[in-house]
Amino acid sequence: MSAYEPKIVGIFCNWCAYTAADLAGISRMKYAPNVRIIRVMCSGRFDPQMVFWAFKHGADGVLIAGCHPGDCHYQEGNYKALRRYKLLQKLLDQLGIERERVRLEWISASEGEKVKQVIDEMTETLRRLGPLKIQEAPGEEAAAAPAAGGGHHG
Amino acid sequence: MKGNGEVPRIGVYVCDCGTNIAGKVRVAEVVEFARDLPGVVVAREYKYMCSDPGQDLIKRDIQEYNLNRIVVASCSPLLHEHTFRKATAEGGLNPYLVHHVNIREDVSWVHEDSDEATRKAKAIVHGAVLRVAWQKPLEPQSVPVRDSALVVGGGIAGISAALTLAEAGKQVYLVEREPTIGGHMAKFDKTFPTLDCAACILTPKMTAVKDHPNITLITYAEVEEVDGYVGNFKVKVRKKPRYVHEDRCVGCLECIEACVFKEPRFPNEFDLGLSKRKPVYIPFPQAVPPVVTIDPDTCLYLRFGKCKKTCVEACGDRNAIDFDMKPETLELEVGTIILATGFKTFDPTRTPKYGYGRFPEVYTSLEIERLVNSSGPTGGEVVMRNGQKPKRVGIIHCVGSRDKNTNPWCSKVCCMYSLKLAHLIHERSGAEVYNFYIDMRTPGKGYEEFYNRLAKEGVHLIRGRVAEVTDAPLHPEEEGKLIIRVEDTNIGVVRRIPVDMVVLAVGLEPQPDADEVRRLFNISCSTEGWFLERHPKLAPVETFTDGVFVAGACQGPKDIPETVAQAQAAAANALALMDKGSVEMEPNVARVNEELCSGCHICIGLCPYGAISFNEEKKVAEVNEVLCKGCGTCTAACPSGALSQNLFSDHEVFSEIMGVLL
């Protein structure tokens, strides 16, 4: 194993995935420390811009986790996330970014084990892929403030 | 209240949680790190942030340092976010200016390396500090809670919950799928460890439900649709036709006598097929409501349209029977919901080595409950299918429990009910009874004493998981018997014990439709399929959906006293909500910035609640905050950044992303 450790941002929905991460904690499961989990209410809040924003600020991957299809606390937010994720994959191809760097998973509140498994797997995959390399266009300056909308997606 | 538009003055509080966090994360280092972050005025380490002195730290600092933002890094926000919001409010700051992040469940408990854990904790605190600066003061919306409740399931859990609510003056709708309430308990003869007659303690409660002015009993019905939110649920209930008007039937049962089928010939579901019934039937004599039901699958008139209809004749001018009855949909409006949908017993054909279904003298424990019941198919006689009393009976524990091939969990009640059945079988038939157990689990008031009593009564207790039940004899004395093969682990010998009758102590499982039911009510299930409580210890009857509570064995295996306690706890929780009369909604709703909105309509189609509409005059989208549930789907989709979800705005979420990428 090299010294390189990937940084991964986790976008976890409050009701299923985040609760499952809590369960993994309560069960004292041990998993890779590479994912930093951010809680949102629903995976429907997932915005592809978050991925690019994360990449821009040094992430090597983004893990989005929501409720299983049919289980969404808000009826269908996870389907919206899926839709955006599918489009995003095409965009990643065009940008020459490996699809494995963005992963969408359904994790129910009782699947603490799956949190561990997915995080370990993704960390391993990204260790293999190595750091994300994006060529910045010459003269482009790093944004200083967080983006507020602005892209075309939905 | 402060917190609007000022320069951020942030207080950061990192919790040791005893050694839970500090044992892995070097908290002092995280605090040092936080102290230098932009906007941070004060950063502190404390042993237990959730304790009173911990909360007081926040309150004091708000005053002393004139703080306008708070970050707490401790356990899961699902556990203590509300605690720190409350403390923040008590300190004089808007409670939504605190951000609570998790360095216990997400860090110290799941990572082994101290350096890694400390680095991750810093990153999380960094994210929180950057994010909290963007948080705005918010005012939660208050919505009224209706003074009525729906209880789903009419077993002892549902009955207990309904009676508690009704006694407190609430309007209760009790919906039961079967023609009668009573559930599993109504099938039992005696209850452990006191050997109380189950019917004697249950039927008065059933009658009380029927007679209570505040309870509307809806039997032979299922919930079909649930809409709305805490305090204001709209529920559709589909009532199956029983072809008998409940209000006209007086329970004289003359129609059953008069049915063209002279003899009962269809399996009686209540007796698990051990007795027969007619197409017009009452499940058991004390059924509530005490009215008959006509089974459309076996009634000649309902099947073929041709019959002498002697039942109608017998009913006479009471006119209770109505073959034209159609399914009916009732619409209810309730403030709270209690789910008490119970359990099913394990199907032992999944463990073929015990011969259930192959050997007629192998029974499930529930079938034996009916046999020993004085209102059961044999009037309480324990007899074999040939009518003779068994001389030896074997009871096999843990069938479908504690078995990785079937269900891994302990069903909790089987040891005790097996001891009870051992006592009853011996009492009714004089048979010698053998109990085969893995571990004897009898925790509970008076339970261990009951076990000791049974041991003294001479029940044979053999420790060992039974390998098989066979009818192949090896010795003359095994001829015509069922032989139980087991390793007696107390003496380390494999034994063959010939018996006349085998009882399988089947475990408890989630109802087969538990998954559909939980989706209907928007709650979660554990991996096994039991309804998931909000917190395993501190919120055992609440669910993740506000206003929906769980009671009894639908949440996990439970005996009767536990079920009743939980049902009454669920009722108390529901009462607290209803008596308060209103509930504060999380203010994480979406808002439209009219200046940015281009009127593209994208958000309108995405909202699952129809909360967004188009203002034709202003040509912008509008959010109805009462309908908005705060998922944020619209915020993610708005192409012009006009929509923003409170507490999860782009500024907040994107800053946090940037921050955690330390």
C-alpha cells in the first residue's frame, strides 16, 4: 500500500444512510477513515455540482448514499438522485474522470454492515486509481466562495 | 435574538464523551486546531457536553464572548442535536445557529488509528465551522395536532393502546384485519408464569373496546392509504364485506345452525385447521364484535349464486345477512398513529428434519395452545389424532430461533411458553414430557421460579439441539413411535427418545406483509423485518416518522407484559403529542428567492408533495411551507439557485464539503 490516502466526501441522507452509519458506530465496526460524511435530509438534495466542488477542493471521490428505492422518507428523492447520478456519469466520461470516483449506494437504516463494506471498497478502489488529476485551464482562478446554484441540471 | 448578518463569532465545543471519543481522538489537539479557524472566538474541550455543566458552558460563553454561532462536535446529531439547540436557545441565541457534528459514531467508534481519527475529527470540525457561519436564525412552524388516533392491529398491544387513549378522552379508531380482535393471545389457554386463564384476562378488555364510547372498532379491514404528516394524517381504510350487518346481528348464531351444510366441513382458521367450521361462522365464542362472518370462498350462494339461503330464513326479520354487501372505504383523519400489527409464528416446514407436515403427530406450539384450550377443538383434552392420550410428549425449543439456517434471533417467549405447555400437557393427559433446549432463558419476574417449579414437577429437561425427529425404529420399544434424536450435552451422550407426540416451539417472525405496512406508514424495518424504533434504548416506541409509534411484537419478540407496557408507552407518547395540541415542524423548508427565480417550473414537477406552485402574477415559483417536508430536492435542481433549503442551503452544504476536505 502506498502512502497516498484518498479523500472522499460522503453525502448521506438523514433517514437511511446516516442512521446506518450511526448503527455501524454503535456496533463498533471498523472501517477506513477516508470518507467524511455530510448529512443531508434526503439524497434528493444531492446536486452534481457538489461533486465538482468537492473535486475542486481536493476530493478524490464522492459517495452518495440514500434509502433503497421505494423506501425514501420523502417518497422519491432517491430516484431524483439516481437520475442526476446517471447524467453525471456521462459527464464524468466526457471529462475523462473515472466513473468509480462517484458512487451512489442505497443503504437502509439497518445496514450498518453495508456502510462499512461500501466505504472500505470505495477507499480501496480509489487507492488503486490514485489521486484525481484535473488540468486547470490557464488563468482560471479558484473560486473563493461556495457556489450558489448556477449550473444546468435537474 | 442575535445572529443575523453579523461577523461570525463562533464557539466550538468538542466532547470527550468520557473515553468514547477521547480514547481515540486527541480532543485537545482538535480544540487547538479549532481555535485558529476563521471566526472562532472560543474553543473548548469538555468531558460530557450533553450534561448540564456542558450545556452551561455554551450558555455562559454566548453571554461572555457574545457568540453568535455554535459548533458542537460530539455524538450523532440524531441523538443530541435537539439538546444543543435547546442549550443555544437558553443562552439567548436562535437555536438554528448551532451545528452539531458527529465525531463518535462516525469517527472514534469506527476507526482504529488515533492519528487518522484525530485528522478526520479536525476535518469534520473545520467543515462545521465553515458551514455554521452561513446558518441563519429560523422560526419553526407550529401545526395543530388532531385529537384522534389510529391504532392498527387488535391484539393485546392494540387493545391496550386503544383503551389507554380512549380513557384519556381521545377518539380512537382501532383497525383489525381479522373478523375479531384478540390476536394471538385469544388463542392461548393459560399465560405464563402465573397460569392465568388468557380468556379471563383478555375478553373483558375486548368487550371494553367494543363498549367504549371513544373507540370506533373497525374489524375485517385493512389500512390502504396513509397521507399527511404528524398531527394531520389522512388514512383510508378498506373494510372487507362480511356479508352481515354488524349493527343488526345479535350474535344468536342461529344462522350457523341453519346453514345448508349440516356439518362443519371447512378448516377453522382460528383453530389452525384443527377443527372445522361452516361458511357462516364466528371465529370463537367470545369474538368481538360478537357477530358472524360469511366466507365468500366457501358459501354456496356467494360462489355459485345458488343456495336455499336457510341462514337468511333463520335470521328472520333481523335482516342482518346481506349478500350484496360490497367492500367499503372509510376515510379517517387522525393526529397520531400506533402500529401494533404483531407477529407470525415460524413455519416449521422450513426445518424438515423435525417432520412437521410429514408426521401427523408433530404439532406447532400454537396448535397445542388450541388443543389445551378448553374452548378449542378438543375441549381442552390433549389427544392425538386417533383420539388417544399420548404417553410421552417431546417439546423441541428454538425451532426457527437461534439458528443461522432460519432466524438468528432468540424469540424470547418460547422457553417460557414451552415450560407452560409442558405443565398443561402433563396436567391434561398425564403424559411424561421432555423439553429439549439449547439454553433455558427465563429472565422475568417470576419466570425463573416457574422454571424451578416445573423442574420439581418432574418435567425432563434435556440440554441439546435436536438433530431430527424420525419414525424409523432401531429397537422394539421404538415401534410406532416418533424418535427424537439428540445429543444430551449435560452428560455428553447421544440419546434416542421415543415419544407419541412432538411439539415444535416455533419462534416469532415479522408479519409477512411487514414490508408493505412499513412503506404505507413511511417507517423503517430492521434487517430481520421488525419495525425499527427511533432509538433502541431512549425512544423504543417512537419511529423515524413523527406521530407514528410502534407497540408490541411488530417491533421485536415480546411477551404479554412487555407488549402491554410498550402499548401503554406508545399511547402515552401519542397522548403527549395530542394534549400539547401542536407540534413544531423542523424549519428545514425550501424558500424561493424571487429575484433569482426565472420561472422555469423545474422545481414544481419535482416536488413530491405538490408544495411548489407558480405565481402567475409574479411569474415565480412559490413554496407552501406547510406542505414542504424539507427534502431539498428542489434546491438541488434549481438551475438559477433561486431555491434554497433552510439549514441545507448551497452555502451551508458547499462550505461544509470544502471544510471536510482538509
